[in-house]
Amino acid sequence: MRWPPNKAWTSTTPRKGFRHFVAINYGGRGKDRWVSMVSVLDSQSCFCIRWDELKDKTKWISGWMQLSRDEAISNSSLDLLEETDNKSCLHPSSDSGLSIPLEEGIVRPWFLDD
């Protein structure tokens, strides 16, 4: 999988009650690479994960899978994978395409994957 990460991701299990996320920022080098994720449905649901975890296809799928409402949103208090986060970077990366005006001519893809 190439670096920097695509923007659209689906978690195989609920994370903070949601499954669809946008990679809004990223950084680090080598094994210290990280990605800031924010829920598509709730911008308050955000966390930072290691790049190695995001590449694990048993945990994350590049792109947004079509899910039923019940699959996409979980109110389960048994969400054992819920991350605690005080370190999320909520500022979009310069290549995110999420800033106005567009800061960089090249925008990271949403769905393409190797």
C-alpha cells in the first residue's frame, strides 16, 4: 500500500461507534508513521492510528463499503476497539483537498489502492 494514505476508509468493526472514516492528516517516517482519522458521520469521533494498523486488511478496507445503517452505526458499549485519543491532529493535510482555498495542486485520492 502506498504512502500517503488514501482518504476514504471503512473499518471492519465499529470504531467509536462508526465504520466510515476520512484520513485527514498523516505523518511520521518508517515504523513511526501515523494517520489521523475522523468519522464521516460525526466529526467528534476522531483518533490517530499507526500506519501499520491501517494497512491491516483484517481491520481496515481502503474506500467506503456500502453498509446498512445498522452496520455503519453502532451504539454498542461493547466496542472493544474504541481508541482513546488526545493526540488526533484535526488540521487537514495540505494535500487533503479539504482546505479552501486549495493549498496544493495535487490532492490525495479518496479510493484508489494498489
